[in-house]
Amino acid sequence: MGSDAIDLFLRAEYRFRHGTIIGAEADFERSQIHTSDQKRAWYAVDIEYQAKDNIILKAGAGNEESDSD
């Protein structure tokens, strides 16, 4: 990002008793805030499931939005 930037990252998780975890995250970035002001946003969700004692299944998806070229 550099020294001329702002970055905010948020993540939330919910953990079930049986080992499943559902998470969501967002990342908002602004770079070159004193010049051309480029913005980027990232949103994602994921899930983690403990199938067996030694097997964890994970899946996730995300979307990125950017106004830079």
C-alpha cells in the first residue's frame, strides 16, 4: 500500500461446538490519497468443517472491486 494510503481490514467468525467455523471478511484500501485516490474493496465468506479428527474441509469465495486501471 505504501505510506500514502489507508487500509481497513475486518474479519468475523462464528465457531459451532462441533467444530464448524463460518467466517466473513472485508478489506477496504485507498492508496495515493494525496494524488489520484485509487480505491479497492474485497469481500469474502468461508466455511471450515471438521470432518474427522485429522481432516478439515475448507471452502471460500470472494469478490474484489477496484476503480484503478
